[in-house]
Amino acid sequence: MIRQFTASEFIFILTSARWTLLLTLLALLLGGALGFLVAIGRTSRYASLRWLAGGWITVVQGIPVLILLFLSYYGLALAGFDLPPIIAASVSMALYASAYLGEIWRGAIQSVPWQQWEASAALALSRAQQYRHVILPQAFRIAVPPTVGFIVQLVKNTSIVSVVGVIELARAGNLVNNATFSPFKVFGTVAAIYFAICWPISLLARRLERRLHAGRAN
Amino acid sequence: MPVVRIDGVHKRFGAQEVLKGVDLTVETGEVVAIIGRSGSGKSTLLRCINGLEPVQSGVIDVAGHRLEAGGRALRELRKDVGIVFQSYNLFPHLRVGENIMLAPRVALGINKAEAAARAREVLAEVGLADRFDAWPDNLSGGQQQRVAIARSLAMRPKVMLFDEVTSALDPELTGEVLATMERLAQLGMTMLLVTHEMAFAARVASRTVFMHQGRIWESGPSKRLFAAPETPELQQFLGSGLK
Amino acid sequence: MGFHFQFQPVLARSDLLLEGLWLTLQLAALGILGGALLGILLAMSRGLGPRATRWLIDCYVELIRNTPFLVQLLLIYFGLPSLGVKLNAEQAAVLGLVIYLGAYVTEIVRAGIESVHRSQIEAGLSLALSRWQVFRHIVLAPAIARVWPALASQFTLVMLATSVCSFISVQELSAQAANIESDTFRSFETYIVVALVYLGLALLLRGLLALLGAALFPAGSGLGRLRQTAR
């Protein structure tokens, strides 16, 4: 029996968006922490750390999110963890984010002029102190616009996790479409909700980017 | 029949009026220097002549063309008016020869062989015949500017406009560019030059025009104008050591 | 606890892997070529056309860039037939990839076009070139040289995005991975192998694009310099 696309279908789709947002948040926090380490590793004095971090970035950026998801899902199962799919989904999104954020933040750190390193070293600061007091504060400002822009990528890529059964936004749409056979209404709604989440963030990223360049008087 | 006729031209940038009624005529073969302070409107006037800046009122006739807002008529006008910019504006992705050949081939429809011959000819005129295959990047500022002059000459214009073409050059490189311009003048090209090089203007330009606050303040034969400026503004301008 | 990996059963099904790889390559090639062409055309129309065109193109770009590719694909695959358009899964996949990449390329090329200094355009106009001629000879090549690294990244992302087409049962590499996995029950090993194949593809594509970039925009010319400083 084919159902109609009514308000209750709409509500179902809308509420599934909270899982989208939750996944994004978890990926951002976990992936951000990991990404920070990746960025530091990439800019380290030790070649082995640089290679390790660089290798991680190359691998994660060279495989589809879908494959990363399955690797996490089956990898975790193999390691003996019997976890609900949403955990595997969060782990894979975090790993994905760690590589991209690591790369973005590496770029930001390297954008800080070399003269800042020289000046702080001349003042007898240790490397950790240089990072903490001089380099990272400046890198932070530079990193904000692309990081905000990446959040949009993260939100969109959470749609992939629907394949392991997490009922986030895209999967909810699929389910409702299978019941109602109204693809335009259903996926149009889904697209509209994604757009409502992503577009403001995109605009924010753009505005931050403009303000950053104006401030630096490029 | 003057080759350039500027009649009652007013121009605004937003709320700011930059040209407040300019009248000027230039005869064929004349070399006219335009001098004045920054902000006096001299570069703007020059850029109005080939339509890079629109005018709000007034008439401009150049080489038999009436200046109109855009489109084909403006392109026809630009075939007869060449301009050389302060920052040369050579195309970095084309070699010197290709830079010069582009407009004759694309705008005038001249075939490749003829355009190449023409390019070599004008390059020789500016003294850079051996640089046909060079990249603009590898040339000095003075050489780039001479290539820019050659690029405009390849269109066989009736009038050449020079917008402070030596202002961005190191002093030792201005000489070669000025020498090129002097040669052009001797060959009979009609030229309008906005310049700070007063000695050059006095020697090469038959007439000099002093602009002040958007108007032509004083004008006359160059030697007389520089030797005996009439208006206090021009006296002050020349006296303030810009010779 | 020991991990007992068995890659042999997976590699025994390399026929499925190759089939999937072949389809992935085809989808990627069509998607990249179509999307790049569409994007460049739209960036040009946007630059040269009336305000209405610019607004329409901007809407298209914003819509595509702020919604997931998966949802776009589902809309095309399930939506178009309900309008009477007959298309199979592969056709929907290619169409989706082209529309998706087109938006990104439009944006990237637009940025490249806007980075060409106004003085270059003035010089071209002053030489009696028409707006179109200025665009073609003076703006386009330097614009693309400058954004070549960004384009290369985006092309690679689209190649990886072909994996999403498995959602509509296109039997590309990821779908075949699922087939192999259900055949052999060696889930982790299957996905390790497939991940390595994708990684190889990504590195290969990057290498090819770098070579292409060097060929189109040689190091000696001003274009080569533009391409490199963009890194």
C-alpha cells in the first residue's frame, strides 16, 4: 500500500536530521583532536613523524568515505568491539575529518611567516612555547574560514553512513520514498533540510574568509 | 581637421567630479604633453579618449570616430588609438612576439605570417628585434615597456596615448623608453603623453597642457610654457622641483 | 586474540574487482570530462552574460554545493522517471556526477577568472579586442593555470564519489566489493583490497593531472609560474 507524503512523513524526515547533526559534532570533536595531532606531526622537525602524518592524510584522502566507513565498521568488529552502527559511523567520520582538518591546519601553521619562528627562537623560547604563544594563535585565525567550510563537507558526507543502517537524514528519505513513491517531495525535502543546514555555514565561511583577507591587507 | 577633438567633457567618479569641462584639440603629427598634480584628472582624461572611462557629458572625436559607449564602434575606434600603460600590462602567458601578434590577428584578422612580419618590424623599431621569442617575465621593466609600445604600434594607430609610462621604471631604464618615444615623435606619430618628465616634455612635445582641478588651466607651446608659466598654479607646480 | 587475515579468497574474485574497476573508470572519465566542460561553459556564461544568467548559475552552484551528492543522485534516479524520463542507473550516475562536478568547476574557474588583473583586460580592450576575444585569449588560460591544483583536487574527489553510485545499484568498484564480501565473508580483507585499489587510482589520477598541467602550462612561461604559485 502506498502511503501519502503527509506532515507525519515530513516530521519523521526532519527529526532524523538530529542524527546528522550529532554525527557531525562527534566527527568534529574527535576528528579535530586527531587532526590537531596530524597537523603537528606534519610540521614536526622529525622526518618520521612528518611521513607518518603525511601518509595518513594521503591514504584517507585517497579512498572514498564509503570505503572508510566499511573499514571502520568491520575493523571494529574484528577487534572484538560489538558496537551499534552509529559508533562505527562516528569513528569513520572522525578519521575522515582528522585527515582533512590535519591538512587544513598544517596549511595554516605554514602560513605563519617564518620571521615569527625566528623572532621567538631568538627570545629563547622552546619549540613547544613557540607553538603555544606565537605560532598557534596566529595559525588559528588563518584556519577558521577553511575549517568552517569543511564543516559543510562533513555534514554532507554523513549521508554516506546511511548504508550501515543509521537512520540519519538521507536514510530517512529513502525509507519514506520506498513507502510513498513521491521522490520529488521526499528528496526535495531532504535536500532542503541539508541546504538549510549547510548554506548558512557556507556563507559564514565566506564572510570569515573575506574578513581575514581584509585584515591582512593582502 | 584635428585628429583629436575633446569638447566640454565632464566626468564623475561617483559623487566626485574629476573632469570639469575640458576642451582640447590635437592636430595630426602633434605631440602634446599633459602635466599636472596627482588628482588633476590628467590620466583620467587620457583614459576617456579610448573609452576606458565613460564620460557623463561632452563629445570626443578621435581619428574620425565619435566616442560611443561600447560595442563595435568603440572597437573600431580602438584600432586607431593605441595606449601604453604605466604598468605595461603585457600578457604573461604569451611570448613577446605572440603578445604583439595577438591583436592584429584577432581584431584585424591579419594572417599569422603577416602578423609575425609586422611584429618583427615594430620590435625592430623599438630596438628589441632579438627578443621575439622571449617571455615578458625575463625582460627588464624598460624592455617590457618598449614591447608594450611595439604591441600598440603593431595596430598602426593614428594616435598614441602614453599614461605615465616611465613612472614605474627605475631611473636608469627610463632613458631607453623616452628615446623610443622621441623617435616615434620624429617619425610623425600623433602623441598625447601624461608625464612627469618635464625636461622630456619641454624638448619633444610641441605643446604642453597643464591640468589643475579637473580643468585645462594653462596650455601653449612647450618651451614658452616651461620657461614662462603664466598662472600662479603652474608656477607653483613647476617651482616645486618636479623638473 | 590473533587476527587471521585471508586475502586469497578475495583475490580469487579479481574478476569482479576488475569489472567494478572498469565501470568506476568509465564513470569517473565521463563525470570529469562532462563536469569540467559544463563548469567552464557556465563560468564563461556567468562572466559574459546578463545578470539573470549570473543569478541562475549562482543558484545552481549554491544548491549543488550545499546538498549531498547522494541526495542529488537519488533525486535524479527516482525523480526523473516519475517525469517520464527513462534512464537506467548508469545514466543517472553519469548525469549526477556531471551536474555535481559542474557546480564545483564553475566556482573554481570563476575564482580563477576573477583573479586575472583588470589591467590585463584593459590592455586587451585597448587593442580593439572584443570582450569575447579578451576572454578567450587573455583571461581563460591564465585563469585555469592558476586554479589547476584546485581542479585536480576536485577531479580526484569526483572519482572517489563514484562509490556513492553503488547506492543506486551501479556495479562499480564499491558495489562489487559488497558482492565479493557477501561471497567470501572476508569483509575486512575485501575492503582493504578495494581501499588499496582506490588509493592507487587516486595517486594515478593526481599524477596524470600534474603531468597534464605541466604540459598545458609549461614551466618557462608566465602560465607555469601561475600554476605553481597557486600551491
